[in-house]
Amino acid sequence: MTLHLYNTFLRAKEPFAPIDPSNVRMYVCGPTVYDLAHIGNARPVIIFDVLYRLLRLIYGEGHVTYVRNITDVDDKINAAAREKNVPIAEITAATTAAYHADMAAIGALPPDHEPRATETIPEMVAMIETLIQKGHAYAADGHVLFAVQSFEDYGKLSRRDQDELIAGARVEVAPYKKYPGDFVLWKPSDADTPGWDSPWGRGRPGWHIECSAMSKKHLGVTFDIHGGGRDLIFPHHENEVAQSVCANAAPFARYWVHNGFLTVEGEKMSKSLGNFRTVRQELEKAPGEAIRLAMLKTHYRQPLDWSDDSLKEAREAVGKWYRAYREVTGGAKYEGEASVPPAFAAALCDDLNTPEARTLLDAYAGEVFTAKTPAAKEVALKHLLGAANLLGLLTQGPDDWFHSEKGALEPAEIERLIAARIAARKGKDFAEADRIRDELAAAGVILEDRPGGVTEWRRA
Ligand code: AMP
Ligand code: ZN
């Protein structure tokens, strides 16, 4: 089973061969912490979480290092602090905590390292000094700029020529720039803006150097996979390549993996367009596992149009798989060992073919429903769970799923009404039993009577 990944650098799918199979290394650009994450920001988190889980399956849990940074120094953060009139540290701490909670709610494993830009300033300054010494950067007017013309391969990742590069970057033609395409490594800070002492005066880093320094610190100069949304290819990743290759005199990331956009009515979801919905808003509508499935049913490189209908459809599909699960365990979490079916691993190894994986999950759930004996049902469940868990799905017990979904009635109240209905039936008061069933139905709770007088419930 060989993993194949589409490498943006080659514009082709290729077999994945890590530098060191005992330590597969992946870096993904993390959030700039000035505001709540929107559901578009969650797309790379979920995609690279699936890739992380797959790498851990192939190479072993202790043999993958996943780094996702926190950008906690940025002009958008400074602007948000000014607007809300609160200290910068308050904004970054609160936003980081919210990010952690939201990403946990959508089932993403935490990365192995989560460096913060503000903890990596000395490494950034050292890298900028090296770039100056090697003639790839120059200081001017309190700024330090990267001289793109000093790097022959500039533009190779994004496949743009110099004119397009300048247009694409919407670069400011500042007087201190020797060439319009040169980009900022360091800029001066006034007294009201966060700043650190440096050989070029008190200032702060540009965004691109942050990732070059943080990836080097935690993964070394050359590592396996670098990921992020496709909007980052240019200028962010192009500039990371330039900085890292020139400073380290070594190759940088070997496989570049980029997810497509999450869109709303065909337009990229973004803060600036104002067409965004936060992860929190979506979690009000559906559980995290439904959000994951809605995200994964489209291949990661395709655009994905987000809608309430697709979220609802995903929620129903996950609910159906939990019903299959409940057929075997009666609602409890399965304690046996699950196993990943080879066909499922093969689908994910084909450049994360999650649409195919989803079809297979439906088939495995179908096998649970149709299996004739308890033993055969359990075998089918092992496949369903092994497969689903690899996508971060079916990670709780069926009762937890059916009972945690938001509804008008609390689970304790539902249990009380079910007990009252059972008592009414025992006393042959069928009118009362039906009335309770109707009351629950009106609150969106569906009852399923099982053999042996057991009644199970789920939200509609
Ligand atoms: P940002 O905080 O804007 O730098 O975004 C954080 C991550 O989310 C980056 O990997 C972006 O590429 C990604 N991202 C932002 N908006 C979208 C979107 N609408 N669809 C997919 N990925 C996105
Ligand atoms: Zn980055």
C-alpha cells in the first residue's frame, strides 16, 4: 500500500517516500489568531488531520511529527486590538483558546508541536541575518527585504513569471524597495505596536519568515510535507521556499499539499468578503462529526460549496452509521479491536480519496444491517469502526451520539418519559402511552421499541 499525494510543486500525483520513515515530518500553516475560526479555516484542519491519521497508520503512531503554528504577531491582530481597545495578548490568548476548543469539537487531533510566532523571534532574527550575509536580503529604512531576484527559482512553486508575481502580490511600491517584488522580512514597530529589539532597530517579523523559522526549529531544514489552503501558494509558500532554501542552502519541503476553497454560492468563504460562518455557528446546527463528514465527502482539491442541506445530509449519514453500530452494542461504546479494511486504506492512499471512502463506509454499515448472525454483525462493525475512526468519525458510543444532539428535551427528561410510557403500557393504559410517544415526537424524539421491552430513542 503506497501513499500517493498530489504535489503542487509538480502539478502531479506521485508516490510518497519520506526522508526518514521513522520520523515523517509535516508542517501546516496555522491560524492568525485575531478572530474566531470560520468553517473555511476548518477545511485544512480536517484534511490534514486525516492525512496525519493515515500517516500514523502507515508509519506508526510514534513516527509522525505534525507541526501547526499559531501566528500571534500580525497587523490584523494589532488592528483588532485597537478596534476593541483591549491588549493584544488578550486577543491572541482568547482566540487561541477558542481555536483549540473548536478544533477539538470537530475531532481534530492536536498537532505534536504548536509553536507560536512570538516564541520564535530569535530564530527569525538569526535567519534574516543569514539571508543578509548571503546577499539575499537587505536592510533599508528600518525594514529588511528579501531580494527576489537573488533567487533563481523564485516563482517555481506557483509557476508565475515575475510580472505576474508582482501583480499577484499586489505589492506596495515602497521607496525602500530595490525591486517592486521584494517582500518584507522585518518591519519597524512604533511604541504602540508589538516589537522586539533587533540589529535593525525595534520591530516585528513579516508573516512569511515566521513559518520558515518555526518549521526549521521543529522539523529541520528539509522535511516531508508542507500543507495549507491553496490561497497560500502565492505569495506565502513561494516566499517560505525562497527564504528557507537561501538561508539553509538545502531543499525545503518535498511534497506541497494544498486544499481547495470552501465556498458559499461559488465564492471563497473569507473574513474580508463577510460571507463566513464560524465553526461555532455550525456546531450549533450539527455535531462535529457531521461537520467532518460534510467536509470530507468532496475531494480535498475540489471546491466545496458549504450549505445547510449538505450539513443535514451528512448528519443523517453519520446517524445511520451510528444506528448500525447500535445494532451490535445496544448503545455502548465498542470495546473490541476495530480493523481498517484494506480497500478503505487504499482509497485514502490514493491522494486522500475521501468521496470513495464515504461510499465504502455506507457499504460497511449496510453489512452490519444485513448480516444474519451476531458474530457476522460484529465482524462488519469492526470494519465500519476501523474505517470511520481513520476519518475521525464514529469516535463515541452510539448512545453518546444520539443523546448529545441538541434538542428541546434533556436526556434525563426523555428517559423519565420513556419510563412513564413503559409503566402506562404495563398498566394497559395505551392512551397514555401513545400520548407520551406523541409528546416526545413533538419534541423531536423518536422512539424505537426493541424486543424484550427495551425502548431506544434518538433525535429526529
Ligand atoms: P488564514 O487565517 O486566513 O491564514 O487561514 C488559515 C488557513 O485556512 C489557511 O490554510 C488558509 O488557506 C485556509 N483557508 C482560509 N479560507 C479558506 C477557505 N474559504 N477554504 C479553504 N481554506 C481556507
Ligand atoms: Zn505558513
